[in-house]
Amino acid sequence: MSVEGELLAKAEAFALPHYLEAGRAYHNAAHVRTMLDALESRGVLTPALALAVWGHDLIYDARAGNNEERSASTFDGWLASQKASADLRKEIHALILATKHAAPPATRAEALLVDADLAILGASAADFAAYDAAIRQEYAHVPALLYRMGRKKVLRGFLNRERIYTTPEFAGLEAQARWNLTGAVGRL
């Protein structure tokens, strides 16, 4: 096994218990594997992207607003313990923070990771509905009216973008994502 392959296997072993925590209806190991498959099936999965996928939702608390920062910090600490290079650690940290979806991706790798993270928006209507229900389950602590208001704001934020997907590899999901999002906003 290559050094990269060994690090990836260790990353999965380190991260998997986090993704198996109670309360993760969507942000779980299945989401990670779906992202990895989405990147691999498009021929763009690199070791750095795979590591970032494993680290991006490491910490997930639906009540917190700093999950990406905490995930990036926790995963960086783990990478340091594995003697990963400073350059790789810096790249992974930036990739994980890109999944906040607060600003346009700054690099192609960030764009690929963000698009893979958002691929569920362009999934089949049935898969999107299952995702939507899982998100509601993760936010079960939020009263219905507040949830609807907040969720509409998030979904409209994606709809208001000129393009949801910024890479050619994921551009084919755009029309279905807009259809899914429009329907979801209408049901809220």
C-alpha cells in the first residue's frame, strides 16, 4: 500500500466513528461515501480531496454554526499526528472550510469538493426527498415555523446563485438541482 493509501485508510478509521454518531441522519458515513463516489466516477478524486471528504463533516452539531471550523481543526490535529506535510495540512484545511458554502471556491479542488458536497441537490427527486427529510430530522429541535423560514433562506440562497455547480464535471446536475430546490421551497 502506498503512503497515500495508508494515510487514507487511517483517515477513514479515524473519521468513521464520528460519522456514526447518533443524530446524524444525513451528515453520516453514507454522505461521505456518496461524495467519494461522485468524485471518483468523474475521474477527479485525488488523495487530498479524499482526505478532505473524510474530514469535512467530522464535527457535526446542528445547533452550532462552526462545524466546518471545528472539523478542519480536529482533522488538522489528526493529520499533524500522522506527520502529514504542512502543505497538505494547509490544503486540507482550506478544502474543508470551503464546504461552508459561504464564498465561491478559490481553487479547482475546492470547487470539486463543494460540487460533490452539493451533488445531492441534483439527485433524483426521490433521493432529494430522502435528503430533505434527513435534514429535517437533524434539525428536529427547531420549531416547525422557524425551521421552514431558515430552510427556505438556505435553499433560496442556492437558487439565487448564477450557477449552483461551478465545475464542468457536476454541471449536468444543475437543472435537476433547480427543479428539486424550487419544489422544496414551494412545499415549505
